[in-house]
Amino acid sequence: MIGGIYSDEKCPACGAKLVDNRKDGVTCPNHPGVYARNLRVKFKQTYKRFTDYNAADQFLSHLRHDVKSYDPRDYQKKNPLGFANLADQWLLTKAHLRSYRDIKNHINQAVTYYGNTNIKDIQYGELEDFFNSLSCGSKSKHNIRSVIHNFFKWVWKRNRKTFSKDDFPDFPVISFTLGYRKIVSKEVQWQILEEIKRTAPFRAWLACKWLATYTKIRPGELVRITEGDIDRDNGIIRITHSKENRVKYVPMIPEDIEIVRTLPLGVPFIPFFRHEISGHGVKEGRPYGRNRLRVIWSEACKKLGIEGVSLYPGTKHSSVTALNKMGYSPEDIQANATGHLSAAFKRYLVPDVDKSIEMYQASMPGNKREISGTNLALKTGSTNIDNSPF
């Protein structure tokens, strides 16, 4: 049989090496009453010390019974397959991502729950218990679930020789339905932008105007563009830090090309949307923070008595809804205005530049082709998640 129980001790009476009597201990073959106090189990690449023979015998029996699934890493002191240890390694592969902070927060909630539990011991039941222990909403649970699932896929791909697809745990399905976001008509959107233009720095107004016009650009992407990302000659905005992790090119309408050309040309690598004066804890030339535009938009809404309309739905969602009411199809809007990469619209990955400019011109704040009033637009529906590991 594979493996055994041994001791380095020798009989004090005759000097003989103590051996396993396979009954109740490691003893001297010449003096059965002499027992070893310090025992060690040796099984392939695993070595473990014991002081109790029954515990050592049970451990060896366990190894022999599970010899087909034997993995020496399961028994190493450093616990290389511990959840927390693997999570630290996985986070290193995500450090370059813009969403790293959220990813780290989500995986750390699981680390707090599981500690250094061997990842192979975490199956459907353990995962379900973890998600049930979370006090957040279903959308947040869905986001955490996506991160944990991505982490498990990484572990399994790194250990294909040890883990099979059959070993990959089933993940609980987390469905969610998001609420409604309040949007505004193009007329109201224009009033908000005019208030921003009157009270806020010029570049802050221009940023909000562009978010309402170029619906392919997200707020977080826009504030990260540099002077070099604006092609003044050809009228192109280049988005290098996108959520899709790919470079996006957005054609500009003639009005905005002229606005940009009136601005002094800066060094290519400096932020395009930057503080123009020092004050309130910021220095001139520093890039806008993540919440800069949100605060400016909210202040303008407050002055106008508009409640419940935040930056993203007030710009992008409102403009997209208006485009649809103007007669543009959802397919055209996704292909040429928003640039979403859903599977249903892959055939529209290369947009028509002229049509994009036409749509951006139509979505420009102040355009007369509009539907007045304030509306509620559904963000998304329930989501079911594929449990396939690869």
C-alpha cells in the first residue's frame, strides 16, 4: 500500500529502529512496550507530523482512499490552494483595470467569508450560503457573483491538470430587476446645460454638453481624455480608457470642431478636461475627478428646481430616448450612437460615420426636433447567468 507511518526514534533498550505495528502504534520489534512519541506520515509528496497514532492512521487512510484525486498542494503548510492566497494572486492580474477597486472590494467580501478555505472545498452549497449572507441588493450580489465566477475560471484554467470541468462548482443564479431612471426632454436638458454654462467653468460645460451629444462616451471615459486624444483636423475624439477595454473613435459635429479649434492647443499628454483655476483644494491644470461633473450637474438641477435627474440619465439616457422618438431605430442607435457591443448587434460594429454625425447633430442640446416632458426609462431587465465554467 502507498505511504506509511514512521518515526525517527530508536529503542532506548536495544537501539533498534521503531516501526509501525499496524495496530496501535510505532514500536520496537524487540520490545513491544516501547512506543514512539513523534510520528510522521509519508504519502507520495506529503509529509505530516503527529503525536497521536490514531490521528496519523486516519490521515493516511484518507490519503489512500482519495489517491485518484490526490493533490500535494492540499496538504502544504503554505496552503497554495487557499481561497485568500489565490485571491491575492488573481488580483495582481487585474491591477491594470480601471474597475480594479470594485473588483478588489467584491473579492475581498468572499475572502472575509471563506478565509483560506481550500478552493476545491467550495461548491454550490458554500457559494449559496455566501450569497445569502450578503446584506446588499440583488444587483450588487449579481456584480459580486460575476467577480467570484471570473476568479474561479482563472483558478481552474491555471490548474487544468488537477481540476476538470466536472470539478467546477455550479454557481447560484442571481436574477435582478433594476429600477427606473428619471430622464428629461431635450428642452429641459438644454436649460440645465445653459445653467451650467452660466455658472460653471467653460470646460465643465463642454464636458456635459458632449455627454448629452456623444452618447457613445461615458462620463468616466470622457474625463480621462487628453489634448492628444482630440483630432482637431479631422474632428475625432479618441477614447483610450474605455469600459470595453478597446480604443473608441467618436466623430464630432461641426459645431464642436469649431469650439475645440478656438481653444489654445495644449501639450498632447495633459488632460483635456482640467481645472482652469486653483481653489477649493485643487490646483490649476489638474484633471477633473470622478465626481466633478456629477456635482456640477446636480447643482444646476437644484438651481432650476429639477429633482431626481442625475448626470448619466440626464445626458445619455435622455438623448437616446429622444433619438428613438425622432424615428431612429434601436439598431441604428446602438450601432452608430451608443456603440454597445451586445451579441445581437455585432453586425453593426463598424458604424457609418455620416450617420453617426447625423445622430449626434440631432442629439445636440437645443435641437428643435424633440418630445417635451419628463419621462421614466427602464434601465434593464432581469438577468440570468450562464453557469458554464469555460
